[in-house]
Amino acid sequence: MSRPRLTKALVQVYTGNGKGKTTASLGLALRAVGHGYKVFMIQFMKGSKDYGELQAAEKYLPNLIIVQSGLETFVSKENPARADIDLAKRGLETAKKVIDEGHYDLVILDEINVALDFNLIDLEEVLEIIKNKPEHVELILTGRYVPRKIIDQADLVSDVTLIKHPYYQGVSARQGIEY
Ligand code: ATP
Ligand code: MG
């Protein structure tokens, strides 16, 4: 059975200090899946299976694949562990392979901007991947601190501004909301 394919796919970035970047990309994934598109999300620097989106995709959404390429622990920006760097680099290789193969219509590189900011992966490699992506593959890059060179290559950039967040009122991460 044939399925729809995008014709002129673009490059999107969701960045900024407010909440809503990863969840915006998941909203987009849901919308695309509803129309029969296939979505691949790779989560850099994340290694916890406790994210609701992993369980939802596995249980209910066969056309949304989510993989993680990080540890469960926080990464030190000043002194990242060897394993953090290796996993991020491996994640980038996976992303490149999935994008080049062109089987998925949307490829979401979740938190890739943070992996770049922490110097876990190489900006030039990411720019090459963006430049060489197949025409029908839409790319979404999320995370704070997007580099200027990625903004220059992107077609759409949304900056989520922090105005209020309950974290600053002492509300810690809530199941189903933050994870
Ligand atoms: P979400 O995954 O909820 O869409 P996000 O992708 O925009 O959030 P990240 O920068 O990836 O946010 O932060 C990861 C976690 O921190 C999420 O649980 C998110 O809800 C929470 N968070 C986001 N922004 C803030 C903030 N300004 N202060 C405290 N916690 C935040
Ligand atoms: Mg996020």
C-alpha cells in the first residue's frame, strides 16, 4: 500500500529557555503519523526509559520510533564522561544513517543543540548532515543554545521564551508533564 511522502521537506529548529521544545516536536510527530508519515526521533543525552513518549510510541504508534543515545545521569559540561561523548557520537552516526536512507519522513534530533553546546559532537558534521539530507526528509533539531550556523541553514526557527516555569516555585518534574 502506498503512503504519502513529503515533496519539499524543510529544516526546523525549536530552541530557547522556556518549556515546550521536545513536546512541540512530539506534537508534530503525532500530526505527521496521523497522515501516514513515518517519524524517527533520536534523543541525545537522554537515557531514561521513564519518558511517557517512549511508552506511548511503543504501545500505540508503530510509525513513531524513538531511540535514546545517552546515559540516565546528567552530563557535565566542563568534564563530560567518555561514555557521554561516545554515546552522542554514536547517536549522530545513527541519525546520519537514518536521514541518508530516507525511509523516515520526519527525523527529530532531540536535544542535539545541547549536545553541540557541550562539545559532545562536531558542529561541522551536523551542518554536513543538514546540507546533504534527502529532499523529502524533514529535519527537526531541538534544544537550547542552537548555534548561529544552524540557524542560518534552517527554514524555520522557533525560540521558546521562558516567562514563567513552576520549577522556580519549587514544583519538581511531574510525570506526564515533564517526562
Ligand atoms: P519539554 O520536554 O517539556 O517540551 P523542553 O524540551 O522545552 O521541555 P528542555 O530544555 O529539554 O525543555 O528541558 C528538559 C526538562 O526541563 C523538561 O522536563 C522540561 O519540562 C523542563 N524545563 C524546561 N524549561 C525549563 C525551565 N526554564 N526551568 C526548569 N525546567 C524546565
Ligand atoms: Mg527538550
